[in-house]
Amino acid sequence: MKARYRYRIYPNHIQITRINQLFGCCRYVWNQSLAYCNQLYVSGQKKPSYTDLTKQFITQAKKELVWLKEVASTPLQQCLKDLDQAYKNFFNSCSGKPKAIKVKHPKFKSRKSRQTARFVGANYKVGQDKLYLPKVGKIKIVWSRPLASQPTSVTIIKDSDNRYFASFVVETLPEPLPKTENSIGIDLGISTFATLSNGDKIEGPKPLKQNLKKLAKFQRKLVRTEKGSKPIRKT
């Protein structure tokens, strides 16, 4: 069984520039390939294969676009593999198969949304407190828990808060729970979070009610902060 292990990474200013450049190249390859596929569909032609897209938008594109050579090739190839898989899922969804999951047509990627780039194979190295990525360097990583096994891939993620993460895919063996003759029913509610069949009740955490005073304190501080300044973004 495959599982994901996600960790926070802390790239320096130079590494942030290189990672953002990698995200931009992956975005470019994805959007250009998707636009080309849409153009072929309008003209009544079939979608090109992954190999054809790789030759046109990576191999041939590098001869004209020098900045594509400045990033690792593996994330660009994985980007096209993801696009190819997205089209397969979409076509299976349109075929009307009973077990097919309903998915939409692939969409264009935006720099304002979540950014990702995936490395596979031996294109990255995991150290004691560093993660090495080709053409990026050794990035500081915080191991909040040990990896279950040797990872098969790592995805670099940038979220909307400009935080960076490394998500590893590892193979794990599910541990079966011990057999027991006891069973219990659970009824989820509104006033009470859950009521068990043995009569026990579990109250909800109610995080908003517990933090209303803290929220009011920060709102008062926000009013007194100068607009457009760094403290107002922090508050």
C-alpha cells in the first residue's frame, strides 16, 4: 500500500528563486501542451501521445527556450505524465463505464494556485537534515516522523501561504487491528458531537467559541495597524 509522508522544508532565498523557476517551467509545459491538445481536438484530430508531447514541448522547446535548460528535466516529464493520466481519467469518465469516476477536462494551471513539481528515481537524495534536488541544492528539511521505507518519489509543494513542503511516496504494510467481539454504534449530532450506543456522549471541540476573545484582541490590534505595512499582514 502506498502512503504519503509530508514534511516542511525551508529553502533559502536562492533556492526559493530556483524552485519558483521550476514551478514556472512546469506550468509552461503543462499549459502549452494542454492548449495544443485543445487545438487538435477542435480540428478533429486525436490527442498526441506522451512521447510526442515530450519531444515537442521539452526536447524541441529547449533548443529555443534557454530557461527550460536551467531546471531539472524530470519534473517537466512528470508534468506531462500527469497530463496524460488526466486525459485518460477524463476519457474513461466520458465512456460511461460503471466504475469510472466522474472527472472534468484538464484545466490550465495558474501561478496563483498551489504549485507542485515531482522528482522520481535517483533524481533526488535524502540526507539527515537536508534534501538534495538537482539544480536547486541541499534544502533544510524538518523530519517530524521517520519515513516508513525508501521513498519512490518526492513532490515539492508551495501552498497559498508561501510555505514549502516535501511530500514523499513510500510503500507501507497495513497493520491489521486485533480482532474483538465488542462493537458499538455511533450517532453524529449537532448539539452533541457524537452519542455512543452505550450511552456515552462526546462533546464537540468548538474551537471558534474558545478563541473568540483571542480573535477580538487581534481585531483591535488590526484596526490600530497601518494599512499596507508588514505588521498588518502578520496580524
